[in-house]
Amino acid sequence: MAAKAARQIPIHRQVIYSVVLVVLFILVAEVGLRMYAYYFRTSYERFNYDTGRLELVPGLSHRTEKGYEFRINSKGFVGPEFDEQPLPSVTRIISLGDSCTFTLGLWEIAYPAVTQRIMNARSHSRSVEFINAGIEGYNSEYALSRLRDEIVRYSPRLVTVYIGWNDLMKIDPAHLSATGQYTSLARFIEHSYLMKAMKKVIFVNLRSVVVAPVVEPNIEDAHAYDLFVPKGYQENLESMIVFLQKQNIGVVVFSLPTVVERGMSQEDIRKRGVFFPYFAGTYSIDKFLSLHAAYNRGIRQVAEKFGVPLIDLDKAFEGREKKELFWDTMHPNEAGNRVIAGVLADQLQQLGF
């Protein structure tokens, strides 16, 4: 008995060993999830350690069952090949964005290509070339980085900026400091792939099975984010504008349209493929729309501050049959892309493009 007691591991060592094992598990899980996200999540995205961003795999192309072409060119952009520098007779416009611009890689139905067709059909005296620079999962930080590192290399006359959904959906306002900046916790959550995976499982896959979102009108929820300012997002957007203006490149910013609207039922939410932000505090129609309004309010303020044109897609989709224009919460479908293209073509024509 005495020998057995002597061999017993002291409690403080048991605690240390347990902590070490937990930390090792977390590290292995984090590394494993990063490798999966970087190299195996899709066949068309790979992580570039030099840029610190996911980028599209060049040279991929195939036809879908419906006849649409998925295409990534040799430069890593959605759509056909283009010259390093535009011809003098060509007005080059680059559309910077996330999955709403990427449009599943189906470049022919995405708004950049549709806008190009509309504008070139209207005028025989000039040629407009749109380049689709959308990448799934991009937030405003990644978009700013790509703009600085890559986009300006191709000498666009104008850059359109349609970005913000990944900021809105993945950054909990409750994790921001009083100044609107990231707290240490928010930054850790934003960059930890283990936390991202857990949030997606909990708030996208499991939450809707356990509890339904709140659809009943609530005045307090409808004003939940009236005072919220997404400062980190706005600062990235401002940095894009300042950078482009210094390069003497025009810029147009888009507000964010959504299929979500007040008065939706649980059945409407299911049929329209609505999913909510990846955190606990915004699981109701009114709260979601309040947060959505805060981001669009920020976009409009930035556009006004710098005197740049605003394509107010949020207002452009109002009064339309939204259920026919979106695949889910924020992704316009083929018909939705035609709406965007029509609005964009009209406003660019007014601007002299």
C-alpha cells in the first residue's frame, strides 16, 4: 500500500498534464483545420503564405450541368484571360469583392460580365472590360490587402467595391471595444480556425435544429444596433478609397442587399435559405436587419465622406420580389446579378463611363 501511494501522481502534476494535453489537442486541431481550409476545403482555393490570403487556383475550367462555365484564368481571376495592361481604347473596370462577386465561379452570370455586355451593347464608340476579382470568404481586410498587392498592377480606370458580408456575419459587435475596434478576444476568434469551425457548427448547423429564429416584431430588437459603428470595417473601406485615389483610380462602393425583410415567417426563412450571423446575439429578423442597417449606414457615410459614388444596392432591391433574386441571405442569384448589372450600368453611364 505504501509503495502504491508513493507512485501516485500528485494532484498539481495531474492538473499540469491535463492542461498540456488540452493545449496540444487545441494546437493539433487548429493546425489540422487550417490545413483543411488552406488546401482541401475547395478545389479552387489555396492559401498563399507570401500574401497571407486565400487565392484562386489559376487555370481551372469546366461546364456545369446547366451549361454555365466555371472558369478561373491564368492570373487567378474569375472569367476569361485578359492582357496585363488594357489597350488605350479599352476602359478597364475591376470588381473587387467576396462570394457575392465570385458567384460560384460562374463568370458569365456574375454582375461584372453582365454589366460589360450591357455597356458594350449601348455604345459602339468605346469598349468596357470588366474583370471579376471576387473570392469566397473575403472580408474587408483581405480585400484591402489584395487591392494593394495585386489589383492596381492591372491598371484599372475604376474599381468597384462590394464587400462586407463576412465582416457582418462573423464579427460579434459584443466582442468589440467601446471604440469599435477589435478586442483581443475578437481578434483571436477572427483568426482561429478552430473557433471559426465551432461557430459554424453551433450557429449554422445546430442552432436552427434546436431553436427557431425570432420572427415576431420587437421594437427593442429593431433598434438594437442603432448606435453601433463597425469602425474596423469602415477603416478598411476608407483605406481602399484613399489608396485608389492616390493612384488616380476611380472607385465606386456598393451597399449590401439582403433577401431578409420584416414580416417573414419561419417557412419564408426556410424557403429562402436564410442563415444568421455566426454569433448568439442576432438570431432574430429585427436584430439582423438592425445590424445590416448599421453596416450600410457605415458604407453610405464613408461614400459621402470621400465624395465617391455609391451604388445603393440595398435600396435598389427594395420593392422587388426578393425571393426570386437571392440564393440565400446575401447571395444574389442569376436574376439578382442582372438587377445589380442594370443598376451599375446605368450609374456608370451617368458618370461618363
